[in-house]
Amino acid sequence: MKLLLVSAAILCAASCRTVASAVASSPLPEVRVGTHERTWEVRSSGETLGFVVLFQERGLVRDSLYLVRNRIHQDLGLIDGLGRAFRYVPHCEEPVWVGSGTIAAGAREILGAEQECDLLELAQPDGSLHGGSPVPVARPADSPASEGGLAQPR
């Protein structure tokens, strides 16, 4: 009996082995910082639906990123420099592709507009404009409404 227990212990000890393996590592993500270049108001049938804000890293088309925001400046999606439009979906890690084309078409899809949209460029905080006629500057989302209280979508 003793011999059987010793044999079982030796077999168990001999059957255990350790295998070392390297952990796969992914490269560190590259942080890219863009500057706010231009802002457009998205209008359809005379109604303001939201805004498109252009950020660029080095001024190149491929470095462009257009954020699409609703009337209270919440980010709803983005359009990359190649014209691919993506909408953010709650509880999803990655945005959903909604189409490719012009910036106006991408903003229309992201905002869910039924009719065609027009983009009207807004003035920069210093009052300058990159082109077009002067348009009133929209207030930031965190500024209080003129009648008091929080700004609400209509």
C-alpha cells in the first residue's frame, strides 16, 4: 500500500510541468492633437439641426476630422478626411458607419435629417471668417440661456 502511494506521488510530481510563454503586446496608441479650424451650422428647411466642427492636425485633408454635434453641442458622430461618416451609438465601443460622401451628406445621415442640409459657416471667436458672409456666433453649450436656466433643444 505504501509502495502504491509513493508511486502515485512520484507520477503526479513527474506529470506537472510549467510552460513559459511571452505575453503579446500591442504598440502604444499614437496621440494626435488637432486644432479647431472652422465651424458650420447645419440647417434643413430653415431649422438648425446641429453643427459641424473641423479639427486638423497639420492642415492636410487626411488629417481632417469633422465632429457632428446636435443643437446643444453634444457629439453625435464624426466624418473623417476621406468622407466616411460614423454615428456614435449608446453602449457601443465603436461608432457605426452610416455612409460616405460629402460633409453635408454625412451630417445629414448622422443627424437623421429627412431633407437635404445646408452648411452655413459661423464666425470664429475673434470675429474672422474663413469665407462667406458674417453669421452670428453660436454660444457654447455651457453658457446660460438668455432667459435664464439651461439651454434646451426645441
